[in-house]
Amino acid sequence: MTGYGKAEQIYLTKRIVVEIKTLNSKQLDLSLKLPQELRPQELDYRNEIANILQRGKIDVSISVTDTNVEQNTHIEKEVIASYLKQIKEISEEYNIPASADLAMLLFKMPGIFVTPEQEYDENFIEKVKETLVEALRITDEFRRQEGETLKIDLLKRKNLILEYLGEVTPFETNRHDNIKNKLIKNLTELTQSGKYDENRFEQELIFYLEKLDITEEKVRLEKHCSYFDETIDEEGAGKKLGFISQEMGREINTLGSKANDADIQRLVVKMKDELEKIKEQLFNIL
């Protein structure tokens, strides 16, 4: 899921800044930017990041700047003097007018600005690691807070499914009477005398209604919803919740196929809509 974290500290004259941005992804997709001098520690940093954040599209930037401005970058005066001498000689030799903006031309020449090579001791390397760990902690906390919001939404939609399931019961009772009356009407119209074997009809009706009975699907769906509640707080519950939602979907689909009633079908559609929203959100959970 999405997350953001930033940490910084100053060690002697060095400012260390670590910034982390994450987006949802099923796998770990890590991009790590750091100074060339810290490349030997890259594998260690990657392992630390993967251990805490586990998965997602993760962009990590580690930067080091010197708070002593004089040490950051300096201008090579000898190089400027050499360029200036050569420009004047060429101008005189080829009768080229002197440039009105000679300084701008000189500062565009290569080798003018030089950044001293940094030498990082073990204490500094440790400070960088500390800053990275702190940024990871902040990012992880950010994601946990988002997860709590997501949890509230998931439980809300699960409860809506249970509400719609509860609304099925009144229609289920009327459905039996409607099926019976419809069958009697059709049977009466098909027989010349309008009479039929009531005992045989009752037997067939019971068999027919048993095939259309949705009690078992309702009970299983309620159990899956209860299991959803029990699982949502488990560590790394994303995959398990995904499996549970698939089972919930099977019961809702079977309930719809057996319903044979427009009002129940309407409630089934609402349950499917909430379940799809749950499945979409589960992609954001570890």
C-alpha cells in the first residue's frame, strides 16, 4: 500500500537525508538511489528495506551533503586561468572580438567545478544506517495507519453483506408459497380435468423445494464472514482474506442461482457489489 517516510540527521558536517515513497505492488520492486561512496553498503540497505516493508513499488533516496559550504564544491582557479589565457591567444591570433560575457563562457567549460571526494568512516556509515531504519519505521507506521482505515472499510462492507443476507429471509418464506401456487396453476392448466394426485404433487414439491433451498449457503456465508473477522488482524493476512473472499463469492453465486426470486436476486447483486469492493481493497494488504 502507499506510504511515505523521511528522516534526517547531522553527523559532524554531514547532513544525511533518507526519503521513502511506496505504492502498492504484489512483489517487491525496489529502486535505491545513494551516493557512489555508499555503494559497498547497497546490499545491506536493500536487505533492511525488504525485511521491513516486504513488498510494494518502493523508491528510496539516500543523500549526503556537507553543511560546510566551503567543502561542498570549489572552483579550480588554475583551470580558469589556463582557459582564459588560451581564449585570449586564440582571439588575438584569429582576430576574434572579445566576448562580452566571458565569465559565463568560462563557467561552462569542463573541470571548473570540483567536488572533493568524500571519505566516510565506520561511524558515519552507521549513522546512515540509523537514518534509513528511522525512515523505514516512519514509512511502516504510515502504512499501518492506512491499513487501519482499510480495515474499517473492509469490515463495513462485510457487514453490509450480512445485512443483505438477513433481508433474504422474508422473501425466502414467501418464495415457497409462490413456487407452490405457480406449480399448481401450471399443473391445473395442463390437465383436462383440472385434478391431480395431491400426494404425488406434495412429494415432488418437497423434492423441488429442497433443490432450491438456500439455507446451507446462508449458513456457510455467515461462517465465512465470521472467519473474515477472525483473520483480519493476523500478521500477513492478505492472502488468507483473499481465499475467504473467494469462498464468500461461491456461496453468494450459488445463492443467486438457487434463488428463483427477483427480490432475492436484487439482494444477491448488492452482495456481489460489496464483495468486489472487498477484493479490490485486499490487493493493498500484505
